[in-house]
Amino acid sequence: GTTMEVCKKQLVQVAKMLDPATVVIAYEPVWAIGTGLVATPEQAQETQKQIREYIAEAASPDVAAKIRIQYGGSVNGKNC
């Protein structure tokens, strides 16, 4: 719910400007910011999938397939 709602709210402003050659999307779930909590690999993959689906609709399937998306949370050797 909330993570993708926030992502869409931010992506809608730049969707037509996304260039896979120069843009990397990094995200962190709202509930994880400043809490020390991190998304599970499954949660991160699901959010990346949803971001790609949104970009395919808002920009193009080609952009969605080529753009790099990174989880930007507090990942370290102990929690990933």
C-alpha cells in the first residue's frame, strides 16, 4: 500500500523524463526511513516490480525494462 503510493506520487512528476542511460531510481519504504528497519528481499523485489509496472504505463515498456532500480535502505551484511 503506502510504499507504492509514495513512489507513484514522486514518479508521476518525472515519468516522462526517465532516461535509462542517465537515471537510477533509488527508493526506501516510508516505514523504514530512520527506523533501522529494512525491507525483506521479497518486499524489495515486489516494490521494484510495481515501480517497473508503473513506469511501463506512465513512460513506456522499454524505459521500464531498461531503467535501474535500487533499494536505498540501510542494508548491511547482517540484515540482507
